[in-house]
Amino acid sequence: MNSIDKPVYVSPEGLRKIEAELGELRTNQRKIVADRIHAAMEFGDYSENSELEQAKNDQAFLEGRIMTLEQMVKHASLIDASEHHDKVEIGSTVIVESGGTKDTYIIVGSAEAAPAQGRISNESPVGKALLNHRAGETVRLQVPAGAVVLKIVAVS
């Protein structure tokens, strides 16, 4: 399986957000960019038309984002938070302790990762290290500053 075919783990809420963004880009944003291109073309001389060049760049970016979101929807694998057991998996809420400090993380797919809100990707170094471990276990992970030891306090 190549990277384009790998599952995109998302919560039902995350999938709704992706689908909403995709709908907005396909309808409203495409029209806005098309209108900008049309207006810029009315200036004539295309060789030095910075508005046209910028509008075309925006169109390329928009179409790339649409393609990315379409692939995410196509390969979406919904996370069912109600099916968690006692080991860390995608969708789990994990409380870890390191150096006397406790942190709470929710393990999510990369599409929904937001580390500042405690939502870490299953593909991140910490997420990978925690996967398949249970409460009471200790995991060690190597970071640029050295080794970090995390004790899993609770998994839900």
C-alpha cells in the first residue's frame, strides 16, 4: 500500500469538517477564484498581469487542496471512540506522567492532530511510542534532546 492509499483515521466530527471544507472549496471558493481570473484577463496584456498570475497560483493551490481533501474522504477510516479497551489505540485518551508532570493526550489520525490542544497523531513520535501499550507500562522514546520516559497512568 503506497502513502496515497493508506487509511486516513478521523473521528466522525473530523470527517464532517473535512467534507464541509471540501464543499466550500468546490462551490464558493472555485467561483471566487474563477471570477478573479476572468476579471484579471480583462486587463489584456497577460505577460505582465500580476493579478492574473496570482489568481492562477491561487487556483492551483485551491485545486491541490481539493484533491487532498477528496483523497482524505475516499480513504477515511472512522475512529469509534466507544470501542476502546485497555490499550492505547487511535481514539484513546491517555494520561501520561514524565518528570512529575502529567499530560493528557488524545491519539488521533494525522488529519486531526492539534498538539497544542493535546490531540497527537498516531504517526507522531509520542503517538507511535504509546500505541498498543497499557496503563502502568512505561515507554521510552528518543527525541533530539535525549531520551524521554513516559509512564502511562490511564487509558480510556
